[in-house]
Amino acid sequence: MVEVGPRDGLQNEKDFVPIDVKVDLINRLSDAGFTNIESASFVSPKWIAQMAGSDEVMREIKRLPGVIYSALTPNLQGYEAALAAKANEVVIFSAASEAFTQKNINCSIHESIQRFVPVVQSAKRDGLLVRASISCSLGCPYQGPVEPQQVVNVVQQMLDLGCDEIDIADTIGVGTAGQVKRVYEAIFKVAPSKIFSGHFHDTYGQALTNIYAALEMGVAIFHSSVAGLGGCPYAKGATGNVATEDVLYLMHGLGIETGIHLGEVVKIGEFISTAIGKPNQSRVGKALLNRQ
Ligand code: HMG
Ligand code: MG
């Protein structure tokens, strides 16, 4: 389980979430048992103002041994900032759709890959993990449908760069279980299932079903956001990531050990929803709170 709330979840908030709230959120998440927390984003503050101060967040958090604190890095400038901030893993990001790549990082897919070459080389030299995120793997807000072959093409380029892990991201939450199966079937022909994750947003309410479909195919890494925080600044109308509480409830019900304390995560969901003045989007979180 990769908790992306502090980055993907908060990046779309209009009002600046104070640094101490972000730090508190990350500390509570590590205490609840998460071992991989997407904590920061070293992108241009002109593009994503909410992520300004990521260096301070990384400096202030309490680091638990064995926990990976990851950060988004769109280019070498971002990489150098992430290295200085002692990120354990950097996340490069492109998309299966040209139109989205242009809107999100102001370049073509090919140019983005060129930009990532020195990032990945530097990360390998410095001993950092590299994760690659492929947005719009199940649909694009500008282009519409995305074919599995388009995802395969970008996966292949990310593999050639030397990435350790690759996220299949449904940025706008439009994918269905049938599509999930087709995409993973196609990418498993070029690399083993263990390097892929599922990063599903829940706009159409399909995220849990998509996770279950991916799980049955052998995917073992899933991203989620506490209280279902989030939305994408370059995908109008898209809602947050699938709520962490809901995914934990699914996993624990299947007898899968996550090492994460659901009760604590429910409290964290309430803490962050209150802090940002938004309703808690986790069905499981709300149900368990109502029972108390
Ligand atoms: P650009 O304007 O083409 O870049 O943006 P540039 O190289 O021409 O630089 C322009 C200015 O930005 C310069 O400053 C640079 O110094 C500065 P100026 O001279 O004008 O004062 N700059 C930076 N500042 C801080 N950190 C940096 C950095 N790089 C340049 N790293 C760029 C290109 C990639 C920088 C920009 O488009 C950008 O930052 N985009 C980020 C967009 C973003 O963060 N989107 C959300 C994350 S992706 C996501 O959420 C999807 C995901 O969750 C998966 C899914 O669900 O799909 C991962
Ligand atoms: Mg996302």
C-alpha cells in the first residue's frame, strides 16, 4: 500500500494547507504502519502552488526506519531538490496520452522521457529508488479512450530508463475492470507483474472493483489516499484517489496482511478532512465513525 494522500491528495487544494498540517499527516501515517508515503513534490510552484514548501515538509517529518518517503520529480531541477530533501524514492511522471502530457508537464511524451534520462541516472548513482507513473492509462480527459498498446509503449520506455516500479494510473477514474484486465495483460507481456502498481482515482466509483480485478491478475502494489483526498489539477472534474480506508477494508477482508492499522487510518481521515474543511470521502471511514 502506497499512501499518496500528502501529495496527490493535497496538491489540488485551493487554500494552502499549512506545512505543520502536512507534517502531522505524514507522521500519523507512518505511525499507523505505512511503509511508503508519497510526501512531497518538487515541481514548479507556478504550476502547483500547493506543493511549495515540500523541502520544509521533508525536513520536519519524523522519519521512521524502513519507511520510504517519496517525492515527485518532473526534471533534474526537481531531482536535485528531492535529493537534498533526503527523499528515499523519486517519482517521474508522464502519460499514455500526448494531450495530457502537454497540459501536465508542458512537453511531449518523447521529450518527457528525454528529460527523465538524467534524473534516473542520477537517482541510480545516488542509490535512490525510481518509480514511474503513467497517467491516463485508462482514459484521457482530452483525448478520450486510450488503447492498451499506448500504455505498453510508455511502459517500455520507462523500463529502458531503468525504473524500479511502474504505476498504471487512472488519473480521471474512468476505467472499468474489463479495461484493467486488458491493460495489465498487455503490459505483463513486457515485464513481470511485481513491478507494476495500480493507482486508481474513483470518479466513476470503479476504483475498488478495478483494484480487485488487478489483484486477481497478480498486481500487489496499490495506491490510495486517506479519506479519498484529491483530484487532478489538469483533469477537470476528476475526483480523488480511492480512499485508503476502503482499500484496507477490502484487503483485510480477503485475509491479506497490510501491516496497517485501519482504526488509526480512520482517525487520520477525520483529522485531515477537518483540517482542510472537506467532507470525508471514505465510505468505510464514515461507517466506522458512525458506529462509535
Ligand atoms: P516549464 O514551464 O515548461 O519549465 O514547466 P521550464 O523548465 O521552462 O521552467 C519554467 C520555470 O519553472 C523556471 O522558473 C524554472 O526554474 C522553474 P523561472 O525562471 O520562470 O522563475 N522550474 C522549477 N521550479 C521548481 N522545481 C522544479 C522546476 N522546474 C522548472 N522542478 C515543468 C515544466 C515540468 C517544470 C512544469 O510543467 C511542472 O512543474 N509541472 C508539474 C505538474 C504537476 O505537478 N502535476 C501534478 C502531478 S502529476 C499527477 O498528479 C498524476 C499522478 O498522480 C498519477 C495520476 O493520477 O495520473 C502522478
Ligand atoms: Mg493521481
